[in-house]
Amino acid sequence: MRATASEVADRPWRNNVTVMLIFLVLGMAMLLAALLAPIPEFVRRTEPPAAELELLEVPPFTLTERSGKQVSRDDLLGKVWIASFVFTHCTGPCPSVTATMAKLQADLKLVEEPNLRLVTFTVDPDRDNPQVLQNYAKNFRADPERWLFLTGEEAQIHELLRNGFRIHAAASANPKPPPGQEYDHSTRLVVVDQQGRIRGYYDGYRGVHDEEGRAFQASYESLLATVQELLHSGS
């Protein structure tokens, strides 16, 4: 049976509606998948609530600095320090986190503060040996005496980060991760006081959802204020 002229003319409109409905359904499915997707490991925040910080101390550790010297938690007692967590061949946020530490080195006038340290822990110590860390530190013009880069045994460091600093650190869950994405870890910076107590967690870089950088800037300024307060209070 032949279609009438009006039916033929009506087909393009119906086809367009069908296509639009298909795209609408696909779009809703993609949005639902994005909402249900797990949060990437490196942005997970496992730190305790602020009310518990006064009870939380960094546990004892002894690790190797890029100079080859041994550095322990006790060596840092009496000093305010800021910890960061990266690995040198990271293709994710690590360079931005280390750049934030370099900015802190300048803004806090690290060279003029004998009771202040920056401390970077590698989460990939099997590859980040002292020589690799030396080269990495040079790229950021890190002070060789007051900005420490620590390496050691992977199990020890990951245990220290998870149960000591209460931040996430682990090998990627992907059995074949792309180069530079072998580890998932927190991008947070941690401020530690003269008694080895954790005094706050701060953003290490500007996240993708912080388009104008306001949240990062507020966190950065809060970190500066906390450090200055600790340095001048002596406790």
C-alpha cells in the first residue's frame, strides 16, 4: 500500500524525533555513569576530622634523604614542617603539587627560617632512589638543607602515609596502568608542628573543578597562616 503525500512529508520529522530521543537516552546514561563512577584514588580524602587532629602524631620513621643521609621523625622535632607526597615520573598532579611546595619555599622564605622544613615523600621508592630525587629536586630549585626528599622501602612509606598521615597511598588498582600513573595517592599537603602533631591538611594543587582557583587559593592562604602562627607561637 502506497503512503500518502502527507505521510511521506511527515517522515523526516518523525526520524528527527527518533534521533533526538536516542541521543537523549545516551546522554542520560553517560551522565548516570559519571555520577556513579568511583572517585579516583588520588583525590580521596581519608584524613580525620579537624577535631581529632590534636590527638594525631606522626609516628616514628627513619628514611633516606636524597643526599644519602638518614632522616628520622626525631630530627624534625622542634621544627614546623610541611609534607607532600609525589613520585618523580608521575604524569598526573605531582608536578603541580611540587610546584606548590616550591612556591611555599619562596613565600615562606625558607632560607631565612631555621625552624621550618619542607618534606617530600616519594610513593614510588623502588624507582625514586636518592640520585633520581636529587635530579628531581634540582628541577624545582629545592633548598638542599631545608627541603628534604625522602625515600625508603615501599611498604614502610605506604604504611606511614596511610596510618600515620592518614592519607591515601597505594599502587594503582589498574593491573596495567599507563606510564606515570602507577600509583594512586593523596595530593594534600600536611602541616606538622614542633611536637610532631598534625595541624592541618591543605590542597596541593588546583583541582579540575576549581576553575577559577578560589578554593585552592583559600587553602593556600590558610596553610601560610597556620605555619606562621606555629613558627611564632613555638608550639
